[in-house]
Amino acid sequence: MSDTTNEKYLLEIKDLFVQYNTDDAVVHAVNGLNLRLKSGEKLGLVGETGAGKTTLALSILQLLPKKVGQIASGSIKYKGEELIGKPDSYMLGLRGRRMSMIFQDPMTSLNPTKTVGDQILEVLQLHFPDLSKAEKDAKVDEMLQLVGIPASRKGEYPHQFSGGMKQRIVIAMALIAEPELLLADEPTTALDVTIQAQILELMRRLKDQFNSAVILITHSLGIVAEFCDNVSVIYSGHVVEHGSVEQIFGSDAKHPYTAGLINCIPDLAKDEARLKPIPGRMADPRHLPAGCCFADRCPHCMEICKTVPPRMYEKDGHQILCHLFEEKDGK
Amino acid sequence: MLIPVILSVTFILFVILSLAPGDVARMVLGQDATPEQVATLNHQMGLDRPLLVRYVRYMGNAMKFDFGRSWTGNFDVLAEFSHRLPYTLLVSVLALLFATAIGIPLGIASAIKQYSLLDYGSTFIVMLLFSMPAFWLGTMCQIFFCLTLRWLPVSGISTWKSFILPPVILGANTLASMIRMSRTSMLDVVKMDYIRTARAKGASNHDVILHHAIRNSLIPVVTQIGISFAGTIGGAVVTESIFAIPGIGTMLINAVKGRDVPVVMGTVIFITIIVGVINLVVDLICALVDPRIDLAS
Amino acid sequence: MLFGKKKKPLSEYSTGELIMFRFRKNKLAMVGVFMFLFVTIFILLAPLIRPYDLVVKQNISHKLQAPNTQYIFGTDELGRDLLARILYGGRISLFCSLAIIGIAFVIGAIIGGAAGFFGGKVDTILMRVVDMLMSVPSALLAMAIITALGNGVWKLVIALSIGQIARFARMVRSSVLTLRNMEYVEAAKCFGSSSRRIIIKHILPNGIGPIVVSATLTLGAVILSISSMGYLGLGVASPTPEWGTIISENKVNIQYYPYLGIIPGICIMLTVMSVNFIGDGLRDAFDPKTKS
């Protein structure tokens, strides 16, 4: 059974533990995270700052800071192949070609001393060395047109472009090799709202054109609702709820954290005097609690929550990691 | 842009040097000179006129490339300076080449292999060089390599070997600057987001350093070279004194000791101009290397 | 404060205390502090260790002795006690350097502060003069001033101060300008803090950091400058004892009596090194983000 299921999934992450070994303490960024992604699927990864989303993305690409970051245990399988433990040379073949990443801040993501065209060209030089120069140039031009930048500008430098255009260039770099998996780490957070919509639309078009799977990391539920098929809600380095967009937003059964997140969004229709934030802060990743990580902020916290870590309960593909749903699950 | 600065610098220097004891004529003529002789010479040299007049006369002459004659020696300031300049420049340029050719690669290598023996070693060398007086290093090396080991000539400019030790001593401080600056710059660059982007594209460590990191890390280093040059000129004085090189430095030291105002004035002005030009060139190079800098500004 | 142990959680310390704590943790910086104190105390206690007349007293029969029990650092070719000359020479090298930095700091702060604070014509005039002084390499500027004033310890101090005053003025002005406009000053004003409170609590700790660091690192350079001038015989010259003059006057003998060159050189090196350690430590303490 496991072999055929593995083949179905493009990316399969099991019980991943990632930590940062700093001078002061060990920071447990990812704690027992599980995730499965099919080819062409659009998965949203939602969580607050510090939940471990970026760490997860970097771990998939094996780009954690060398001295400090460490994958403690777990498995990351890409098309059935275990990535952890693979030599750097293997990952070099994957990065930029089969899986690529878009980072959060377009202002600093591009090399200021290289032309925009050269930076996009570099992907082709690294992964398609056999193409002729003319073919490579043509592909670069084509990609620039696709993202809405005139090809005539490819000899210019990053500082000559606006933030939104820089992000388009980054997207062009990420997609020119037609990857199977695109990791987008808060691609629109640094941009203003109107540009956000354009960038998301662009990503959707390109994703359809190349049939890439996308993991969209964000802290905005709105973006997730608009763009994604499925959602994983992350808290303190692990998934606390997973399901389709309809299940997460529509179903009555919700993880208290997800409920809190949705509640945070003020309702335009209602006349509300105060915002409803979730009180408290995420657990210190240096000293994780014994029981449920959300216990001290949860309005439904029970005694068992403080000492026993909750199990993942599942119904029709909708998974919730919470003691509240114990009765609902037959197992 | 440079011209008004030069003009004002000459004025300030002139003011400073005018504080030199008025009785230069007495110094020139000796203690036995009669008051009349002193007064005559003072008048001849124009030293009894008000400051501004003297300044204008000086600048007027300067426009005609006449910077006066030495008060203690028998030479024309500009001519002697031009005669001696090549030696000083040669040693300085060699020093710069030495410092950059060894310092920059060493600094970059230390950054790439941080915490390695190479890194600790070069940090140690930097520490030593920054704390060591150049004249001490020069003197000790001269004694060791020239007198004890007899590998190199002690002084003068007789053979090509005379130009090995002086540039090394002169360049020692710049070497330390280069190592430290390129190391720091490289370490900063490697942490930048665009390096992470390059890795995410599948660039290997080797590619990243060669094609992305080095060019960006060299930008602050070029600026540092310009700054170091001014210090190198100051250090040339010491180096020339130790190795008896007939350059600007030795002329200047004698002039200061002898309170030979025209020589000091001329020398300092010329060198300030040279340093200014070098800094302009450095700025131009920076603008060429860094596309963010607008050449027009 | 410098030597106490951490008692409260980190978030409860003031900015100043945090800086001190980080500085303490830096081993190299603490080594620098001890080395510097060691040198300074010895120099201060010079009269107790060797009376001044030993500096000038010539004892030809004892000449050129290597370090021994009677003459701890040996003697030079005139039979003078090297230890005495180094102790009193250190006074010139070290204390003059401190004086130069002190003078430059105070006057530079006044000029730079005035320029930054008042702006307008005052700023323009002051900064023009500062720019002009800074465009001349500092060694040359000092030499020009020595030419004008002649030899003498205090004249050397003045000569070397002028260049440093210009540098400090620039730095202080830039600090004042930056801080005047900092967002947190505006924020503090929004919260109703008075100007005086703003200056003391916000501007001073943040503005003074880079200046103190620069002052300390410059101190090393100034010590080297003074000894270089001494070596060349400009400003101070033999027989005045100064670490630079001592090396130059013994030059002819160093080949066969190396201690005459090694000892004063090491004194200079250790002093400058200790100052550099302190300066680097201060820089890392004030802004740990710049640590590599």
C-alpha cells in the first residue's frame, strides 16, 4: 500500500523535526510536521510569524544555514526519493529545475550588480547547458513577456525596477525551468494590495500553464481562500489542521487556533467596536511545552491539553490536531 | 570641484605656515648676521608684507608654476619635487600592489573558510600589523634581512632588490586593511538574500562565490583602497627615511626640521592634489563596478 | 558594574548595562583592558620604580648591557637605564595620545554639535573648514604645523590634534543630524517626553556609541603617529625619551644588541594592541549585529 501511495504524492513529509543550534539555546523550529502534496496541487501553509513555515520551505530545498540549521529527524520524500542525506550535488540538480522558491522580500532577492536578464539566464545556464545561446536568450525573452516585463529591459539592473516588477522577475527566474514544485514564501507580503492581486493572478496563470504544484506560505487567510485548493494550518512547527479550503473555512469543526485566526478578520458587514485578537504569544521554540502547544492561548483548553500532546483526528480528509475532537473520531 | 578645495587648502596651509618664526632670514644668514642684513633679506623674500598680500603673491607665482626656492637648500621646490616624485610613487604603487594582491585573496579565503586555521591566522596577522609601528617593522626587517642575512641592500636605490623591502614595509598597514575589509565584506555579502536566491536556483557554492559574491564584496574594498592611499603617503615619509630612498619623504623631513617653509608648503600642496586625484579615480572605479551608482553624480 | 554577575533576565537591563555586559563577555576585550591598565599603571608609577635622573644619567662603564638583574631592560650605548627611559618615554607616548584624543573629542564635539544643531550658515562654514583640513593627509598636516611651531611635546600634541578634531567634528555632526530626525525621537515626542529626556535617554546612548568606538580605535593610531614622529625626530627628538626616539637613537646598535630595538617596539605594540582590542570589543558591544 505504501509504495503506490508514495507514487501518488509529489512531496511527502513525515514527522519532520528541524532545529537551529544557536549559542544560547536550541530552537525547535519544526516539530513533527507532516505534509503531503500531489502533482499540480495548490497548498496553502498558514501560520503566524515564527511558526516554522520558512524553515520548512528551506528544509525541503536543503538550504538551511549550514552551521546552525539541522534536520534532526524525519523524512522528506520527493517523487518517492528520500531527500534527507542526499549529497549537495543531487540537490543542485533539483533546485531551480524541479523545485524552485520565491522569497519574501523582492527588494533584496536580486543581485544588484547583475542585469536582470543575466540572472534569469543563469537558471538556464545551470540546468540546460546544451541549449545554444540564441535558444537561451529566446527563452529568457519569452519568460519576461510572460510575466509582463518588456524583453527590451533585460539589460537593466534590479534597482531600476519597482518592487512589484522585481517580484515578477523573481517569479520568472523560478518558473523558467518549468519546475514541478514551486515554494512561494509570502510572495506578496512586501507588496501593496493592488500589486498583490496582480502577482497572485500571474502565479495562477503560470501554475496552470506549467502545471506546477505550489506551496504558498502566507499569514493571510484571504490569499489562501482565493488561491489554494488545500490548506495546512501551522502552529509551533507542526500542522494543527489540514483540509480543503471548503473544509477549513466552511466546516463547523475547526481547530481552536484556526477559529481564532478566522475570527481575527473583522467583518465588513457587522459593526464591531473592537478587534478580536488571539491573546498571548506562540510558545517559545526553545522551551516547548509538554502538552498541546496552543494550550495557554486556547479558549477551550482542558486539563488533558496541558500534559498530553493531542492526536490528529481525521474525517473525510479533514484533519484536526486537538483533544476536543476525540469523541468524533472512531479510532 | 577639486579646484576650490585646493585653493582653500593652500590658504589654510599658508596661514598655518605663516606662524613659523618670522626671523627666517636670521636662520638663513646665521647668527652672526647684522640686523641690516636680516632686514634686507626679509624684504627680498617678501616676508615683511601682510599675510594676504604674501598669499596672493604666492598663488600668483604658483599659477606660473613657480613655487619658490628652498630656504635652506639650493633648489627650486617644484623641480626638486618632480625629480623625487617618481621614486616615492614607485614605492607607493608597489606597496599598493603588494597589499591588494595578497590582502584581498587572503581576506576572501578567510571569509569562505571561516573559523579555519587560515582564518585565525590571517586575523592574527591583521592584529599584529595594525599594532605594529611601521618604522619599527622597517628597522627590524632592515637589520635582519639586509645586515644579518645580507639578502637585500641596506639602503639606496642601486638595484632592483632595493625595491623589495620598502614597498613591503610601506604596504604592511594597507595589507592589514585589505585583509580585514575584504573578509568583512565577503562575510556580509554571503549573508545577503540574493545569495540565497542564487542557491535556490541551483548554483553551487563555487558558482555563488565566483559569480555573485566576489563582485559585490569588492565594492567597499575599492573605497578602502582610496582611503588607505592617503595613509600610505604619510607612511612613505618613514619608509624613505629608513631605507634612504631619495624621494619626497626625505626632502620633507629635512624641510620640517629646518623649518623650510616653501618646501613644506609646496610638498604638502602637491601631495594633497595627488591624493585628491587618486580619490576621484577611486570614485570613478566604484561607479564603474557598482551599477547602482550614477556616473553623472 | 564591570565585574558583577548577571542577576536579572536580559530584558530588564538598561541599554548601558547591556552594553557593559556584552563587553565583559568578550574575552579579547577584557584582555585588552587588563593589558592597557597594566601598561598605564606602570607608567604612572614610574617615579616609584626608577627616579627620573636615571633617564638622563650616563654611565659609560655600564654601556650596552643586555637585560640583567641590575638593569632590567639593559642599557644603551651611553649607559642609560633602558627601563627608566621606557617608563618615562611611555608618559609621552601614552599620555600625549590620550590628551590628543581628549582634546579632539571635546573640541570636535563642540564644533560638530554646533554645526549639526544650528545648521544653516554655521554648518556650512564649519564643515567647509573641516573638509579642507581633512583633505590633507593627517601626517602631512601635522608636519606642516610642526614646521610652523617648532619642536616640543605640546606643539606635537597640537599638531596631531588638529586633524583629529576635524574627524571628530564630522562624526559628531553626522550623529546629531541623524538622531535629530530619528523616528524614535518623533515617537518619544508623541508620548510627551520632554526634550531633555529625549536627549538623555535616546540620543546619547545611541549617538555616543560609534563616537566612543572611533575614539578608542583612533587612540591606537595616534600612539603610532606620536612614536613615528619621535622616530623621525619631528616634534620630539633625542635625547627626550619617547618610545619612537628611543628606537631611532639606538638604531646603530640594534643589530648586535637586539634588545634595544625589540623592547621598546614590543611596548608600543602591546599598548596599541590592547587599545585595539578594547575598541573592537566596544564596537561589538554597542552593536552586536555587526559582529561577524
